[in-house]
Amino acid sequence: MGGKALKNAYTRRYNAIEFKNLVEEILPVIRKEFNTEAEVIVAYKNKESFGDIDILIKNNSTDVNIILENIERIFNPTQIHRNTDCISFDYKEIQIDFILTTPENWEISQIFFSYNDLGNLQGKIAHRFGLKYGYDGLKIAYYTKDDKIKKLDNIYISRDARKIFQFLGFDYDRYLLGFDNLNDIFDYVIDSKYFDPEVFKMEHLNNIDRSRNKKRANYQIFLDYIKDKSAKTKWINGEDKSKYVDEIHDFFNPPFNLKSKISELEEKEKLRREIKSKFNGNLIMEWVPEYKGNRLGKIMLAFSQYIEKEHKSFDEWLSLQTDENIKKQFLKFSKDFKDA
């Protein structure tokens, strides 16, 4: 995306009429030849030129190599460049980006990628609640209570665009009307009841986000556009975002029960720590001091594989054993273990 992925093929910007004509030519071909749904990402109405054509492709688990082969056969490009789920290639002097999307993310992806940087800007407001908004919907990164560095998991909350917009303070019906220009998009972001210009400043972004948005011209234009705007509600840098869990839970429940998901994660983490306390490198070195470094790793792996010959899960076996029995079984195993 952005029209800069291809270094070995000549591409240029298309005017709006060229863009429309080529989209009308290739979209039916893509749908037929790839036997799937495909949609061009929506731009604001008065956009005069395009550096690429971004096309969402619903990928029903098709092997990416088959997709690449079909691109070669149908479009005969000079260059193809793949970056994870985005495949870029040239056709008739413009870069085309295939953005591969899973069926469950099909609808929300169309919303998130539309209208230039809108989804990216909305994501900054989501972040103030400890949420992440992206092509796969709204999710929360949940951390252990006693260690804010260790992330347990990303909990998916919703792919319902209307509900997501409502929670983030956006008028979804206004979104459906579309936008004429960049300023319309910027004003839409500013209209969120949670807007605060501080949220978007480069110094408040993480390293990856900062690096990415430095290269996004529209993000820099937006920063200039909001430099004199005032906050609707004050954002506090570094605040404990866990305080929003109740609010998020209440808004999306039903059908989604955030507190139930958190309880499941915490129970799994409790079990993991209990298991780790029963069998770990420090314990093994106490039982058999001669095992250290690579030898220690080898015997621990071998013992787990030995147990799993009789039991489906090593962790499950550990959880059911007393500390004394684990030690007894391990010492018995270690007598016959050969790691040479």
C-alpha cells in the first residue's frame, strides 16, 4: 500500500478517470479468475490522483503460491513483491496491491482500510482505552495483574463496525455518507467525543508506530491540521488502562463477555505458573547438579517426551502430580538417560 513497494518496475500516478476505468476492467477479472470476492478500497470522493490500486481479496485459505501464480498468468507483471498478506505487482504502469483478508475479517477490513488514514487515526483513540483497532476488528492486549510487561494474549472483542465506532465516539451513519476530501476525514476524527490532539503526537507513539507514521504524508498533514485544536476529553499519558475494563465489558456484553475471557486467561496463567514451579531448570540442577546448559535442556525435553508417551499432555501430568512424585519419576528417568 502507498505505491512504493516496487523498485524494479516503472509505475506512475493515475488520474481519477484512468483509475476508474482500470478498476472497472480488472475487478470482474479478479473475481472470476480467483473465484472469490474482491473490493477496491474506498477513497475520498474528490481524490484527483492515485499512486496504487488497493484491492481487498477474500482468501478462503487458498495457498498464496497459487495466488502468485495466477497474478503471473493474468497480469504478467514486471515485478511481484510480497509483504506478509499484501502482494504488490505492476500492471499498465500502476502498482496494484492485493490485500489478502480472511473471511471472518472481510467486512471489518473494508471499513478499516477505507478513506486513507481514517482507520489508523481511529486506532489512536482506541489506544487511549488500552484497545487496538485494526483490519481484524477491536481487541485488547491483556497483561498479568502483577507484571504489566508480560502479555497473556490479545482478546478479540468485536468486528461489529457500528458498535466499535459508537464506543470510540464516532457517528457510524455519518461515516456511511463518505467523505469529499481529507479535511472531511480529519474533521470526522476531531468530532469524536474522545478527541485529544496529544494522542496523535509522534512523541506519544511507540517506536514501530512512530517510524511508520513518519513516512505517511497524510498523517503529517493531519498533525498540522490539529495543532491548534482543543481536546474534547483529556487523555492522560501513562495512565493505568485496566480501569476501562468494566466500561468495555458493559458496552460489548452481550454478546461478548470480556470479564469471562479475562478470567479464562488468568486461570490458564495460574496453572502455567503452578506447573512451572513443579518442574523447572533450577529444580533439576538441585536434583542432578551435573546437568547444566545444553545438557539441562536436553534432559528436560527428553523427560517431557518420555511422559507424553503415556499421557497426552506433559503439563496436564505435572498438574496432577505431587512435587515428591515428580522428583521421584525424574530421578528414575535420569539414571538411564544418555545425552551423548
